[in-house]
Amino acid sequence: MHRRTMGRPDVATIRTEWEIKDERFRGIGGDRFVQVLFEGGRWLEGPVYSPAWRSVLFSDIPNDRVLRLDETTGAVGVWRDGAGYANGRTLDRTGRVISCEHGTRSVTRIEPDGTRTVLADAWDGHRLNSPNDVVTRADGTIWFTDPSYGIDTVYEGHAGETETGGCHVYRIGTDGTVTRVADDFDRPNGLAFSADEQTLYVTDTGRRHLRRFSVGTAGDDPALSGGDVIAECDAGGYDGIRLDAAGRIWGAAADGLHCLAPDGTLLGKLLLPEICSNLTFGGPRGNTLFVTATNTLYSLMVNVTGARYPDATV
């Protein structure tokens, strides 16, 4: 049951519920109540926080729209309608929005003047499936997952055929070249770099686990090695992931958010009443968790902050 905040009667809340799995999690906490910021979605995904706009952008995929929460007023409105069934997104080092679009089978960028630029829509001459989630690196490369959720049915895009031989992980080089960097996934989904960008974590929702790769170099381009499974999800499969400043991995799961040590040990959970799809750290101090979960956008101020990444080197 929702309660209303005294200061903001328009904002509903639910009591915060933590579950400790490891003593290292005991000091983590935050608000006593989780704020319910928006409940009007069909399947919400892909939150990203913009410090410049004091806003959160997030996707309502089946309704083919991107929504914007104004953090200063609490208002939620449509940022982009007819959004190519956009899913995950991130900001590049200059604050431009990079999105994965199921409907157009592409990774795109919104320029400062509002122009939409297609960064990738094919690999080796074959159309991508339905790019899902995306992260950037200080060297200017862009990394994304490409499962087939957006072409499996018409619910999250347009039904179609896989042309790439499977569901893979890709990198867009600074020259625009698209390179396949991992090809042994079932359904690659969420991904996130460690703060030093030397490690890449990738979830496989189909196999319900989390993998860890080392990021090396191959000539001028970063390459992946390793790929060990470091965690199995005990509630559905891991979807989106983000790291905090201590290197802990926060993963969206069927029962809420799971917090994992860098080696994959489950430390604890933030339990929520809906299947969670994704999360991001935001707010003025980087210590507000914004969570997309089925129909709802939640937020909770916590006593940890999101990982900070290097400035652009190119």
C-alpha cells in the first residue's frame, strides 16, 4: 500500500525494505521510504540522469515513447514520442544522449541541436537485432548489447529475423567501425564498466547470470578477454546493472535490486514489489537511485554514490 509524503502529498511512497546477505552490506542504507515517481508505463526501461537538466530520461518501450522526469518539480512528460521503441541509453562525456532503438535496430545519438545521428545499425553488412543497452568509454568508444527482444514479437518493436547469427556484444570505434567483441551469449543485456574502465560486466538474461571481462588493447582498439561467470541470479535474470563508487555492482532483478561485490558475491538486496528492469545513480550528489520496474519509476536516496568515470581522452 502506498503512503503519501507530508512534504509532497502528490508523491506516493512505499516502505524501504533491505535484505542483508553478507555482513559487508550492513552499513548500506538510505531513506525509510521509496518514492513512487511515475506509475503510467507498460514496460519501463533505460533510465539515465542528466545533471545539466536535473532530469531522468526513461523508456516506455511498448508505448514507443521516452519520458522525462523533472527532478526539481517531480513532473513527468513525454520527451520523445515515436522514439523507435527505444530501450537503454547513456550520456557521452559531453552530455549527449545515446540510445538503443529496437524499432530502427540501431544505436543513435541526439546532437545539441536535436538532430538524431545513427551511430550503428549493422555489423559486417547485416542489420543488428535490437540494440538493448549501451555504455561509453573515455577513449570515445561506445559499447552495446544486441539481443533479439525487439524483433522477437511486435510488443517491443517490429517482428523480424536475426541477420547476425545470434545475440552479441559490440563496440563502435571512434571512426564509426562496428566490431563484435563477444559472441557467446544467449541474451546479452545490461553492461557497465568498472570506474577505471579496465573491467566490463555484462548480464546474460537468458542464462540468468553476470559475466566479467578484462578490457585490453588490440592495436588501437580495446578488446575483451576472460568472460567468467561471477554471479547467478536467484530471482529471474539480471537485466540492467550499474556500479557504485566502491566498485559494488547493482543489478535489476525480479525481486528488486541486488548488490554484488566485485567478485560477484551477493551482499544484499533492495526489495521492490515489481520486476525491475534497470537503474541509474543520479541526483545532485550522485546518491539517488532511480529504478525502472515494470510500470513504475522509483527513487531512493542512499548513503553510497555512483561510480565516477574518467573524462574523455579524445
